[in-house]
Amino acid sequence: MAEKNGGGAETFLRIEHVSKIFGDFRALNDISFDIHDGEFVCFLGPSGCGKTTLLRCIAGLEFQTQGSIHQCGVDISWLPPSKRDFGIVFQSYALFPNLTVTDNVAYGLINKKLAKSHIEERVAGLLSLVDLTLHAHKYPSQLSGGEQQRVALVRALAISPGLLLLDEPLSALDAKVRAHLRREIRELQKSLGVTTVMVTHDQEEAQTMADRIFVMSHGRLEQTGTPNQIYDAPASPFVADFIGVMNFIPVTVTGKSRVRCERLSLDCETDGFAVGTRLNGAIRPEDIVVLNDSEGGVNAIDAVIQEVEFLGSYVRLYLRCAEIGDHELRADVPKSAARRLAIEPDRRVRIRIPPESIRLYRDES
Amino acid sequence: MSAVAPAAVPARRKSVLDVDDWVVRGALVVFGGFFLVALVMPLFMMVTRSFQDIRGDFIGFANYILYFQTPALFQSINNSLFVAGLSTTIVIVLAYAYAHALTRTRMPFKGFFRVMAFVPLLSPSLLKAIALVYWFGNQGVLKELLMGNTIYGPIGIVIASVIWTFPHAFLIISTALSLSDGRLYEAAEALKTSRLRVFFTITLPGARYGLISATFVVFILVFTDFGVPKVIGGNYNVLATDIYKEVVGQQNFGMGAVVSMVLLIPAVLAFAIDRFVTRRQVALLSSRAVPYEPKPNRWADVSMLVYCSIVTILILAVLGMAQYAALVKLWPYNLSLTLENFYFEFEGFGWSNFYNSLILASFTAVIGTALVFVGAYVVEKPRGSVAGRQVVQFLALLPLAVPGLVLGLSYIFFFNHPANPFGFLYGTMAILVMSTVTHFYTVSHLTAATALKQMDNEFESVSASLKVPLHRSFFRVTVPVCMPAILDISIYLFLNAMTTVSAMIFLYSSTTKVASVAAIHMDELGEVASAAAMAMLIVYACITVRLLHLLATRGLLRRLQAWRTRDA
């Protein structure tokens, strides 16, 4: 199967105005989007944002209250799961405990009335694909979590579904296994070209695996875009805060390309906001530059280091600036730079906030 | 693939149903129908009948007025409440201490004592009463211990009731006590809490719901029991024996229905309160709880060993005396041993009664288990049909609130009605099976539901995504995984079908009379030794089946061990 990825491809799954209401609770609120053929999409959001409900609607395990779902141009909105075309992997794996790995993987094949030899061949092929050939005759309880997850994955893929649904497939695993499986799943998905939707609350997982991320919050779709787009140009303070780390400071527009926070005036792109508008200014910690004492320039300010956190390859500084009052800023500095600048608590430093790194959002509160 | 979906939002319509949905709907209809015929309609008929006179004409509350104006009948309510209340108090204390010994001390021989606690389950309640007659009756061995009081009456009813309800109370309380979080005790110890305070602030609150549940269960068991007061009650009338006298003795079905209502209402109330209270028990024990490990305490361990030994000796003394009674030629004049009591050579009795019991118990176990498990599965697992599943679930819980005698009498009213198309069932083995399955449905259902709840909820979703029909997954995965629970349900149904009297006493025919009913009748005729012998046959069968069950479970678990152990 040819590799087909990302934009420009044909629409595979189309969700239109889907809402789901449980009693008084709106789990999904008028959601619409298209997913292209062969794409890997992540629904990302905090727990309770509706991402799992949306996945279950796509699978037919729940029915939307309103709206429609089309797969390959066919209206599947009201079809039961057995009449839809998908494979699914759950967080709990849901492997049948009384069946061996082989029988689990063959579970959906036997029903297709294929020749026994054909089934055996296919199961063996699938197991070797995920390096489980040696475990073929074991029971699920004899496997590690990561191995069980791989069995669940090939069991779902065995029937060659057009759509693969992954419901928090990695969250029950420890960090190392998770990182390894991320790549394995991604490579498998690419080589098979199967359109995939994964639900996760782990932004790192979404960023490393997805072609496109759909950020959700309170039953709404907050933003869709490639991992880079989502990170570099978050469409709302929620997305900005949820993806990565973000400093927020309240600002007021004071002129064209000029804002003020407390007593501090900063240069930044004001995107046509009127003078006097109160906004949220967002700055990524890694965009803040710690300068040598003598350096100056645009948006350079004095700060005192409150605390230093070592985070492996970089150092996170908690900074206070007299001019912006109580608002603390976080700045990430590579370890080498930290050493060079003799970073330590209580030290005064000069920092610079590049104008292009400040993003402005309407105050939502 | 150029076809793009139309942009317009389609109007809301019903989801398409697949085969599985229809299977589930069909099953729900079947179960609804079963409960309608086996429970709801008969009870409805009984309620109706309580407002009718002997000829079947409507007379309003006349029966009730007559009932409450007849001191002899009305007195039975007091008597029933008294023996039930006293028996419950005693058995809860005894069972709590016994359960405490098994869960909270380092007493030796715990396994043995646990098995002994369940011995009374292997025989009908009337057998305990017969044994007491041999111990304390007019010609009893230890008659003097009663100091001039008679065993025939409240004393005998209470003692026999305590013995036969002991396993029920013990099971519930020991389950509650074993579900304790050891970390609470460690925290209390770290805070230097006194033992007494630990008991009142941790142990008792933790076991609270178990105690409440056990209290209600035992109270209802004694309150509605027929076998014990029939054999040892003497002139001391209780509601259960009143129903029997009104219906069998005087053929006064209307009044029988009234007494049944008087018996049914407290039972339903107790059931409702118990459900309400235990519903609040959720999440008392978090999944991260650490089981409590008792520490050695010489004084406590020894005193509990003594206590449990005494209880065990009493339990065995009752069974032993029953066995002895069954073998003695002519108590108390000729104590030579004989097997003559097992010949049952009088009109209307015989080994056929015992064979009937075996047939009844086997059918009840097989049909009942299949019915209960499929019913619990349909209620617990599939998607959709929410309303239907809730109705069936409610109906499955209802039988626990209906005393066996009431169920039996209701069946007479319903199945013996000339206009009933199911009338052909009357007097057959089928109606005995149906009533027994219904009578013991709830506990079996809860066992099955618990086992099913422990299974991953997504098995059905995975199967649907793999296009495997529901019934296939049911047989390939659900049934094998739940096999231990299925065996437990079948043995529960078998033992209860062997030992129950209450519903049978109204529903047997000359060809379907079962051993427990035969024992009651022989006792009534004064053939007490034969009654004991007949009841002992039940015990032998129960022990045999219990051992077979043990072997089957062991073998099964060994076979299933492969997918339960972690190491390869």
C-alpha cells in the first residue's frame, strides 16, 4: 500500500455537527471535521473533554445525539459497531484472558470463514510484525504490559480495518515502554497506511505520533493542526496552556506594536487590537533569553532568580521582575548556557523577551 | 473515492439494529415473560385472592378484618416477630464472633472451622428440629437441662433456627470482615489508639453493612421458615404454620392469602431497607487497600479456638444426633441400630421421594444456572436496550423478598386457575423446578453479576469491532472465564433445591413428592425416625455433590491455571 499522509488526500472520515448529551451534560458540542485517508489524528485534551466519547461515537459504541458521521462517503451515523469498518485498541487491552496470543489475534479472522492455513499464515505474519512470534502460545497474563498492548494492536489490525481507533493505548505503561511503543505504532501505521484516530491526554504522545492534533476542551474542538502549528501558534489560551509550558501576563495595548504589563512596556505585534484593550500575553519559557550583564536591546529587563529547577538537559528559572509585580516568569535555559551565566538563586540577571515570541489572546475570564 | 458526504445534517433517526441487538432484545422479552409467569402474575393472583371469600367472590377487606379480630391468628404475628427477633440477635452475635476468629486472629485450623460453619447448609431446617427433639424432647437425652421447660415451642424454634441460619450470617459477616484495609489498623497503631477504640472506630464501621445485611437476611429466613416450627413448634403458632393450616388443613385459601400478605409485607420491607442501606456501601474499600494481617495474640487465639470448637461441636452434635436417630430401632426403648428406618414402607412414601428430590435438584441446577447466567449477562453486558435491562434486573432481585411459602401458595392460585393456559404445569415436576429456580434466583443472579462485572467491559466492544457475534464471544470467552462462578451457582441451586420445603409443601403431587416434604409428613404421622432417615438421605446427597463440586472446581482451576498465573 502506498504511503499517503497528511493534507491534500481524500476525505476518509467526515464528522458534521456532532453533539452528544448525557442528561444535562453536553459531552460533545457541535463538532465538525474531516480526516484524510491514511492520516494519523490525535484527539488531545484533559479528562472529561469528550475525546473518548467522540471516539466511541465514531466506533458506534455510543450514538451521537445530533449530527452525522460519514466514512468513505457512506453515512454510518446510526450503524451498530458490527456494521462499521474499524479495529479498536483499549487502554485495558481487553485481551481475552482464556485464549492464547495466537487465538486472540485470530479471533476476528476465524469468523471470516477463511482457510485454516490462511489464518495461521496471517497470524504468524502479524505476530512477527510486532516481534511476538516467540510468545504465540502464551496467555495474556504471561506477557508484559507492552507485549499485551502489541497483541491488542495486531488483533485489531488482523481484519485489515479501514480505520484504526486507539483509546489511550499507552497510558497504562511505564515511560520507557511507552516511548518505544509510540514509534512502533507510528511505523506500523505508516507502513500499513491505515487511517488512525488516537485518544490521549498526553501532549508529548500526541506531538510525537500525530500528523494532526485535534485539541479538545469541554466538548468542543479548540484547535486542529500539525504538532508544530499547535505548539507554535496555539489558537487559544487553553491550547497554549495545555500544550507545553506557557507564561501568561496580563497586558494592555498602549500603541501600535506596544503593550504594557504593570510598569513594564514591551514591544510586540498587536495584531490590530485597539489601544486600551486588556489582553493575555503568552510567552514560551524557552523563548525568554537570559543575557550577559552588559547586553541590552528591545524588551530587555532586569529580573531576580527565585528558584532553579534542573530538568535534565535544560534548567528552568523562576524569575521575578520588579516592573511586573507579582507575576512570575519561567525561563528555560540550556544547561551549557546556565553554567556559562553562573545561574543560581537570588542572582540578578538581565533577560530579553523577543517581541515576536509574545502572543496575545483576549481575556477569556 | 470521489463521493463526498452531503453537507446537510440528517434528521435524527433510530439507529440500525444488528443481529446482536435483536438477540438481546429477544432475550429480554423472554426473561420478562419468565418473571411474569413465574413471579408477577402468581403474586398478583394471591393479592387478589386475599380479597375474596372461599367461593371466589370479592369481599373487600373482610378477610383482613376477620384475621385481625381472631386473637389466635393475630397472636401468631407476635410469636413470629419474637422468635425471629430473638434468633437473629443470638445468631448475629455467635456468627460475628466466629467470623472474627477466622478473619482477625491467628487461630489454627481456620480451614477446618470454615468448612464446619457451612455444615448446616447440607440439611433441611427440619432436620435440626428433629435432632433437638431427640436431645431435649419428652424422651430426650438432655431433657433435664431445660429445667422443666419444653423444647416444643419458642425454645426449640429459636435453637433450631439459630443453627440453620448460622452459615448464612457467618458468610455475610466474614465477607464484610475480610474486606478490611490493613493500613487503617497500621495508622491507628501508629497513633497509639486503644484496642477498644480501634474496634469501635474501624472494625465495627467497616463491618456495619455486613452486619445490617446479615440481620435482615437471618430475620427473614426465620420469620418465613416453615420446617422448624412445623416439627418443633408444638402449640406455638407462627405465621408460616398458620398459612399451612389455613390452606392444607381447612382449605381456606382466602385466609391463607391474607396470612401470606402479612408474611410478605415485612419481608418486602426488610428487603427494601437492606437494598437501600447496602447501596451506600460503594467504594468503602479502595482498590489499593492492603488486606489486614492479624498479629499473633496468644490469649485471643486460644480463646477463639475454644469458642470455635464449641460451636463446631454443637453443629456436629445436631447432625450426629440426626444420624443416630435415623439408625435407632425404637427410641428410647430399643437402641439397637438398624437400617429399617430407611425402608419407608408406608402408604405414599418411599425412595421415590428421594429420587424426586434428586431430579428436582438436578434440573434446578442445570436449568437455573443457564437461565441465571444468561439473564445476568444480558442485564450486565450489552449496549442499548437500557430500559429493558433495568426492568429485568429489578425482576431478578424481587424473588429474594418473596418467602417460599408465599411463592408456593401464589402458584396454586395462578397455575390452578381454570383459565390459565399454563395450567398443564400444575402437579408436574416442571412447576417444582420453576418455583425453586424462582425462589433462589436473586442470590444466584448476584453471584453471576459480580463475576461478570469483574470482566473487562470492552470485550463486547472488541468482539463487535472484529465482527464476531455476541453469542460466539459469550461461549468462547465469557462462559470459560466465569466458570468458577457458574459452578458456584449450580451447587447453590442444587443444595437449596434438595433442602427446601416451603414452596414444595403446596406444589407437590403424589408422583412428584420430594424428600423434604416426605420428611415433614412422616414427622407429622409420628414416624420421626423415618423422617430423620429421609432427611439424612438429603444430607448424604448434599455431601456427595458438594465433594464432586469441590473436585470439579479444583480440576477446572488447575486447567484454567495456565492463563491465571503470571510466570510462563
